Amino acid sequence: MTALRGNGAEQPNSSLRIAILLCEHVEGLGNAVNLAAIQQWFAEHDPAVVLRVVPQLCTARPAGLPDLLAALAVDRIVFGLCREQRHLERIAAQVRQAGLDPLGLETVNLGVAIVGPTDPETATRTARRLLAGAVAKVRSYPGSSVDNVKPRLPHRLSRRGFLGLPLLTNETVPSILRRQCAAERGCTLCAQACPHGALQPQDGEIVLEKMRCQSCAFCVTTCPREALFFPGSTSAQIEAQVRALLAPEPGEVQPYGLLYVCEEVATTLAAVQPGWLPVRLPCVAMVPPTWYLAPLLLGASVVGVLPCSAHCPPALTQTIEERVQFAQHFLQAVGFPSDLIQFRPIDASGPVAERSDIQSLRRYPEPPGAVFSLQPKIIASLLLELARLGSDPSGASSPSQQSAFAHHAAPLGIVQIDQAVCTACGLCAAICPTEALQAETTAEHWTLRFEAASCIACAQCVSVCPEQTRGAIRVHRMISWEQLLAGPRVLAQDRVTRCVRCGASIAPARMVDRVMALLGNESPGLRENLAQYCASCRFIAGPAAGRPEHDT
Amino acid sequence: MTRRNTEGKRPAQGQPATRLAAPDPAAWAQLATLRRALYRFLAVIYLPPDEDRYRQLLEAARTIRADRALLAHFHWYLHWQPLLDHLTNEHPPNVAELLRAYTSLFVIGPGGRPSCSLYASSYLDPDRRLAGFISLQVEQQYRTAGFVLAPQMHELPDHLAIELEFVAALCAYEAEAWQARAAAHLRAILQQERHFLDTFVGSWLPELARRLVHDDMTGVYSAAAEAATALVRHDLDLLAILLSQVDEV
């Protein structure tokens, strides 16, 4: 696991050797976790995983960790701890010393996940699921680059430190995958979304000011092209983890709830009822609406979110609430109970209630393709699938072609053009980061096409429209079943005006009309020059343009 | 390779009006000294290999590896490991092999041109002209810092080894400034370090590293470019933080 250039899109590699290192106290959690049973499960299901109990793993310096990792010759590591590891920086150094990337390390705090007098079988099963989830997540880890680290000064310097050197700590920060980024076209979605102003557009690129970055990863899920890479929080990693957490087991009937937990409050998980499987994230505001819905198709009986209350800026808390609300309303609209999604379910009962409606989505086969991807077409197919299942329990028919579902947090949208005002400049298509809008010029016509399944309602098109104040373009956050099913359609079309001298295209007719209207009573010669000649011929025609004797 | 011009102008010298009140400047001086050693190590790699120089290089690599428990606290260490592996394994490439690779990569390649130039001008000059305005700009930076090339060094100022040596020299100045606790002087040096890393070394090293991945058969030069890129990027972040701290004093 040496430094790979992460691009956030690598496929999980099943040949990678993974070590699960367990704290010696894990066995005593609950009413005793059966480590032998966990070891046997991995031997049967995932032979590339080696499991070891390491003395003092939860302390500052586990004995001989670099040597152990070197001896095991593993590519990735998962820590199963009995409590929160407070010395992760020192552990990271030891991991680095063994030639492994500490940003790919996954820690599972089994101490807070398995509490109370849980019976040994439940404790073992929960521990096994959490570890399998972590293994799947690290297996999908594509590797980091030096851009993913922000050094931070130590709080205080000690003269007794290593040779007096100030030992810096490191924070994980996102990096921008230039090949996937649409900043060159003018997209600034991530910069607009960053609550700390750390991302800035600069000369056709997005630049991260690391000093401002608070490592919330909120930007990561705002990019429909997945051009922001945050180690540990890519859609592929989270999906792999969720799939492993919720994987069906023969003979196991207990329903599980999936709970997105903010890193800040991960230790309060002890207050959560058994049956919730936690997915830790740097900040749960990063969870896009579809991540609340997708786990239901993967076998979760209910999905919850546990944000931090004290540290989260109000705007982020509002975002979380709005997205949860969208997911709840959407489920309701397509015929499922809205309480399959729960906000802050910490005081509620566990997700194990014997309710037939809670189980309703578990009957359907698990979708084979990616469901956590941020690409709009995958979002659209997920929503269509849920609508199909909801409208017809047999899953055989399509959603009503008449209906649409509007919500201010909807992940998709539609674009409307007022053809009477649009000047066919094509700027909207040029900036569209998902290519939902595409402009095409043929010999006769200029055409603007729109595909609802690619539109994320980001409104970048509105921001660049020179006629936006006159209402040339509007974006509505809504899921229009009709448009999603219809595919690409023509949104605006106009004939192309041609040069009377050389026949080259000048501009779409309505743009020429708009220019004429703006010129008003300017000289007729200029008006005619602009309306009849292309840019090259205007210079040749010069002042003679427009006169009857002009040689064309 | 280089010597310091004692008569040359040093950044903001003579104006140490503010005394630095950082918690432990000696520790930061040590870090600057460590960074100096690392840049010098990298600089030597990109000089034509000879027996003596190569022996010293291998010894230095073994020393760095021996300190891995300490150095692994820095994230760049992860990116240094392939280089250290090449130089400290049981059978490191011999001098003849390295010299062949050096000549083919950096001096005269199969088509008569080196595949990976070691001059900043080859990457930063729009016309790829050697000894042009990029060389002049780099030389100006050296002059400002009072850094002059030794007479026996017959290379253009924008050669990678010399640029790295210059950064090492700036680190040495920085260590002195930390020791002297002179805030204004220190700030000037940190700014110059950041400017030089950002505008010169750091702006073309990644491209060199990319080219070397394809062309370097020994693995040493590509691993060194990766290591240097990681160190430069880390230092740019570190310098930004240090500057904000110094500004607070």
C-alpha cells in the first residue's frame, strides 16, 4: 500500500492482503465476543484477511507494530479496538514506517458498538459485520497522494521529544482530480459549497487552500464528476462498506439499521440501541440524499443519521435536515413509509421492531450496479428503481409517467428555456458540468438538447446566462418521471443565419435579432454589416457592406 | 558544489527588530536543519554519479533509513520509501549502470536529445530555451539570497541539483534565523523559501517525475523525483503554517 495516486475510481482489489489487528480486550466486550468464530468466518469468506490479537493496541505504542506489519506482508490494515484510540498520530507513524499508507487505515471502535449485556452471539455477529465492513472499505481504498495531507503544528513543543524535532500532526484533506474536474468549463460547484471558503476557482482550476480546510469532506459529494478525492470517504469506499455491513447471512433474521455518524460524536454511539450499524464520516452533512435511500435497496431496514450538535455550523445542520426530509418525502411519494429514514434516532428504539413495512424493501434483489455513485445517471436510475418498486410491489411496472416530485433538496432537476428570450448563445451548455445541456450547430440549425437524467439542478447554467434577468432559463429541483424516462429531448432550436458573402454561419437567428434590438437606432450600415456578414467578411466588406454595389 | 557569498545580500538582514517568541525555536531550527540535509541528499542524486559521490549517497540513504522511526512521523516519508529501498537493498544499482541511465535520461538520449531534462527552462520557458530568462530569474533568486555557484560547478543555475542545493541553503539560513529568534529576518527567509519552492522547483518537478516513471529503467531517478515532489509539497504546506505563526508574533 505504498503511495498510490488516488483517483477515487479504482475497483476493489480482492487479491490485496488485509490484516485485522484486534485489541486484546475485544474478547471481553458485551458478554464475550467469539474471536475464533470471527476468524473462521473470514477464513471461509475472505481468505486474504489475516486476524491477529495485538497486546496494547489501544495504547500509544503497541509493541512491535511495524515489525508485525512487515512480517504479515499485508497491503491494508483494519484496527478493531476496545475504545477510542487517542494516539492515532503515533500509530500512523508506525504504519508509515512499515511502508503502509496510514490514510488507508480503518479503525472500528468495537467498544462503543458492542455495549451492555449483549448475548455472545449478537456481540460476535455485530463485531464480525463491522470488521467485514471495514475490510471492504479499505479494500476499495485507492491510495493517497501527498496532497491529501495537511500538516498541523503540535499544540506544544517538548524539549524531550524525538531529538528535539517538532513532530507535526497530519489532517486528511481532499485533493482535486484534475482530469475529472470541470473547472476549466467554468464549474465552481465545490467552491460554492465549501462552508469554509477553502476551495477557490483560479485560472480555470479549483485550488484548495489547505489552511482553511476543516476536513469536513462536504465538497466531495457536491461534485457530480467525483473529481474531489477524500481518502476514506469516496462513494466507492462507502458503498463497499455498506454492502458488506448489510450483506445477508443464511439463517440470520435480525434486521439491521444503517446509521451515518459524525466523527465528532462517534463515541456517543454507546447510547444507540443495538441493531444499528454505524458508518463514520468526517461530517454527515456530506451524505447526499441518495445515500439515505440506497441502503434500503441493499438490505437496511431503516437508515438514520446522527450529526454532532455542538460543532456543526447551522448551514450544515440545515442541509442534513433538508436531505433527510427529501428522502422521507420521496419514500412517501412512491409508496413507502417515510420513517424508513430517521434523523437523530439516538433516543428511539432500535431498528429491530417487528414491522412489516420496515421490512418491505428487503424482499427485492440487491441491485448489482453502483448505487452510491454521485453521477446523476446513477442517481436517476436509483430513484426510478425505488419508484418502480414502490408503485408496484411486484416491481414489474414503471412509475406513473404523469407525475413529478418536487423538493428543494431533490438531487435532480429540470431546465426550462423561454425560447422567446433565449439568444442561443450556448453558454449554459458550455458550463454544464454533467453535460445535461448540450448545444449542437449543424448547417441549418442550432439545437439545445436536455437530458433530465443528467441534470443535478446545480443552476450553473442560470449563473452564466446573459439573459437570466429576463427569465431565459429556469431550473427546477424536481424529479420528473416523464422526462427521466423520455431521455434527451430538444429544449430549444433555431435556424442559423449565414453570411451573404461566403456562406459561413454567423450566429443563430435569435442572437442576431437580439443584437439588432440592442443596437436600436444605430447606423443602418452597421446593423446590416453585423446581420449579414460573418466575422471574417465584415473586415473585407468594410464600409461597403450593405450597399447594393457590394461585391459578394 | 556551492559556497556562500559572505558579501552577498541576505534576506532582510540587519532588520531583526522583532524578537521571536515562538514556544521552542530550537526545535524548528532542528527541523530546518533536517530539511537541509534531505534537500542536499536529493541534490546529490541528480549530479552525474561517480564512485566517491555514490558511496556517500548510499551511506546517507542508510542513515536516513536508520532514522525511520523518527522520520515516519512526516507524511512525506511514505513517498521516500521506494527511493530508500533502491539505495539500501542488498544489490543497489552500480555506478556504471547509474551513469548509463543518467547519460541516457539527462544528457543525450537515444534520439540525440535527453528524454528528461534536468533544467527548469525545459519545462517553464514557453520556447524551451536553455540559458534563457528562466535561468536569469533563478540566478536572480540566488543573488538575492547571497548564494553563488562554486567556480568548479559548470552547470546552468536552473539545473535541478543546484535548485535543490539552493533550497538546502535557504533551510540553513532558516535554522540560523530560528536560533537568532529574529522574526523579521525569519519571515523573509520563509517567504523566499516558499516563493522559490512554489515558483521554481515545485512547478516542474511533478512533470519531471511523470516523465521519469516511463523512461527510468533503474528506478532510482524516478523514485527520487517522487520523493522530492512529496517533500516540496509538504514543505509548501509547512511554510504556510510557519509563516502564519511568525506573523502572529
